[in-house]
Amino acid sequence: MALLGDLVLTHDTIVEGVHYLPTDPPESVGWKLGAVNLSDLAAKGAVPAGALLSLTLRGDDLWEERFLSGLEQIFEHFGLPLLGGDTVALPAGAPRVLGLTVLGKAAAHVPSRSGGKAGDRLWLIGPVGDSAAGLAQLSASPKATGLLVDTYRRPIPLLTIGALLAPHAHAMMDVSDGLLLDARRLATASGCGLRIDLSALALSPSFRAARGNDRAARLFAATGGDDYALLAALPAETDPLTILKGTAVNIMAVGELTRGGAFVLVDDLGPVPLPERLGYEHDLP
Amino acid sequence: MALLGDLVLTHDTIVEGVHYLPTDPPESVGWKLGAVNLSDLAAKGAVPAGALLSLTLRGDDLWEERFLSGLEQIFEHFGLPLLGGDTVALPAGAPRVLGLTVLGKAAAHVPSRSGGKAGDRLWLIGPVGDSAAGLAQLSASPKATGLLVDTYRRPIPLLTIGALLAPHAHAMMDVSDGLLLDARRLATASGCGLRIDLSALALSPSFRAARGNDRAARLFAATGGDDYALLAALPAETDPLTILKGTAVNIMAVGELTRGGAFVLVDDLGPVPLPERLGYEHDLP
């Protein structure tokens, strides 16, 4: 994510077998490539302005048509024009690498990750866990269906909500690698500590039916990733329910930024030991 | 290539084994990824403003460091800031796919490919053939060295020249796939025919030493591609030598746009039959 003048710039690249399953429907791969970039814009409160696609071809016309139709669907849904890009051939058998650059018009105030202050409340908007639970179902059975699988395949970036919250947020980011990991990133960037209350997570009925509602289920939801939710640090006196009135989503006060560097995790039963894995850590240098 | 407000946007993706040789020095791969995008900006007369990199990693740190140092070199040379991007892991053995989005500040007049008019002179700026001759030397012997190999590995995008010519050009593009192919694209987009005089090509001394100066050598130079030259359609009364005074490059009046759709190729000896292959046609749908 970068800023250039009044533009927010984002680029995400996804790799077959790394970021999506070769068995995923191509339409959903196209949709998700759009969603992952648009979710970055949402976290900045930006309005979609245009996109450039990097498309690699492997001679499977049907796959590529279906991928493009999924991409077009999300572009139409959010009014994002495809302005250009590049199309290149891959050697036979190479995994697909698909890239998208998205430009958005920035709002007057662009919240960063680093603007949070001790005492800010942390608000989570959008469900967490559903997508990871859907992926787990697909890993067990590639023919799995249902709401969790749908959420994994067709995540909805929260552009309207991001634009409404941005003017009020000290810091904001999208939760894509797991709530605990991303919340720690926001706190670290802001020079703060962190307290998260797992019992504040509103788990969806589908999630609870599939994985239950205990501490283990909540830890799974808070570390699974692929959520496309927003995490905002708001001054304690700011009420996002008022700001977001009329937009029907899950809004949860999941914790707060604190003085010092500690990360404290609790639930209704008391302190929760931090899991070894806080989220999806990319295999990067 | 796309326009958004006063920005010129370009994205190019290169694939190992398709757009560059696995034996190419990684620094030159980084340099060329920058050059291919900056050459697109040059053809629009735009000033570099920022870039987003899509980097795929395969666990070879040294390759990746060297690639990035080549990219940084060209970014520094042309004052292009790296604003962001994405870094992702590749499965073992997958060919690298490297993408770059570059944004440029547009000039008041942005020449397209389609603005040429019958009667315009076609001016070629920059040498053609050197890069293809260098690639041929490397294909014969991976240890080949010399000016032609240097030109293949370290092409120079003509940003200053593009910016100077843009206000005067009816149409302009960069010659990257071969002069004959790209000139036909410009003529077709402009609804014109085309006359090219092969004998007007100023071949470099290195090129002539390697491949000679006859019709076959000139056809090789005019169809080889990877040139990073500029092709501009200027009104007959416009003298680019005056406009470009002080910028030391090859400037050649290589032909003209004509009424009707014919493509006429000539040299000192008379008409030249069009070769079957006019340049590097990408393997695309």
C-alpha cells in the first residue's frame, strides 16, 4: 500500500498452490484477486478509481475466461474500471501468477497502521473465522459447499464501511492474515501494547455449527486469516455504531491499545496463553 | 498503457525463460524490468512518478538481491521512487514471474498510437538491431560480451527525448517488438498506410561488424525487437533535429504514413518483399 498525491496504490500478487487451491473455481480466484486489493483500499477509506491486471496464460482458455468473468464481477460490483495491464505466456506446467494493481482516490484523512494511541478502542468489523473454516472444509473435501465455503471463495471487501470510518480512525488496517497477528502489527506500528478479548468475537452461526464456540474455536477464528475484515483504532469516546448506522455488519469492540509493549489475550475464563502461531505468516525474507 | 487523470499507468510482467534467459545476470533482469516500463512512459512524454513491484521469491537470496540491485540502479538513474508492491513465495522449481507497475506524470499533450495522419513523417529515435544481435550472440555463446550484449542487457529508455517530442507528435510509441511490426501497429491504429525505407536505418558500427550491412542485416535489425527506441509520427514540416538539439542520439527519417492501408517496404535497391515475420509476436489470444 502506498500513497501518491491523492491516490492510494495497492498491488497484490497471488500464486496457484500458494494463495489459492488449484481446485478453486476460476471465477472465485478472479473475485478474490479483486477483493484482496479492494480490501486494502477499504482500510484507507479510498474510493476505487482504476486497475491494471497482470495475467499469465497457460493455454487453458476456459480457465482464463472463467477467471476473467469473476474479476469482472467484482469490478462491476464496486465500480472499478480495468484500465490496462499486461498479458504474458507461461512455460508449460508453470504455476499461474496473477497480479493486480488498484488505484483509489484517497479521502481527506488516510488512516495508517501507525496512528493508534494508548487508550484507543480496537473495533473489528466483519466476521472472522468463516473463511478459514471454509478452507478447512474444502481441504477435508474439495466438494464441500455452504456459507463458510462461500465466504472463503467470495469475500466482500468493506469499502463503504472503510470510507465511513476513515475520518474517525487513529489507525486502520484490513485483517487478512489473522486477527491476532494483524492487531499486533497495528499495535507495534503504533508503539503501543495490546489487549484483546476473545470472548468479544461474534462468531457466525455457520462457524459455530462447524467448529463450536469454545476457546479453541475462538483461537482458530482469531488466527485463521483470509478474513477481509477491518480493524480500527478509535478514540474511546467515538461510537462506530453511530457512524455506521444503517450498514448491517458485525461490529465488535475486541480490545484496546495500551501503554507499553505487552500483548494480553483474555476471554471470559481469564487470561489466554498466546498461541505460537498468531496468523498466516508469509514465507518472506 | 492507460491514463487516469494526469497520470500515465503502465504494467509489464516478465517471465523467466520467456522474456529473459535464466542465464542472464539478475542485475540486468532488474534493469530491464524497469526499462520496459519506463520506455512506455517515454513514448507518452511522461515523467516517472512512482512504481509498485511484484516480486516472486524462490529461496535464492543472492539472485533476488542482485535483481533488486539492478532494479534500484535504473530507479535511481531515472529518479523513480519505489512506493510499494507485493512479495510472494513461489513453489519450488516454478519459473519466476516479475511484474512492475509504473506511474508517470503526463505532459499536457499525451500522444497515442492512433493520432498519425497521412503525410506524417515517421522518425525513429535510437538504434535498432543491437539488442537482437546481442541476444543472438548470447544464444550462440552464453559467455559472449561486448557492446551488443550490453545493449541487450542494459537498454536505455529514452525519457528525455520522449518528453521533448511528445508536444509535437501526432502519434508516438516505443519500438519494442520490432520496427516493422510496431510501425504497422501505429499505422493501423491511425487508419493509415505505411512506407518504410530500410536504407534509412543507421546501423551501429558494432551491429555492422557482427551482421553486416546488406538487406538481410537490415531486415534483421528492423524485425529483431527488444529495442527501446521511439517511433514518432510528426507533421512533414516539423524538424525533430531542432527539437532534440543537444540530445545525442540516432534520429532517422525511416518513412511516412500514407493514404490507404498498404505497407510498402523499400531500400536503395528498390521494393523489398515484406518478411513473413515483422517482429516479435507475443503468444497471446
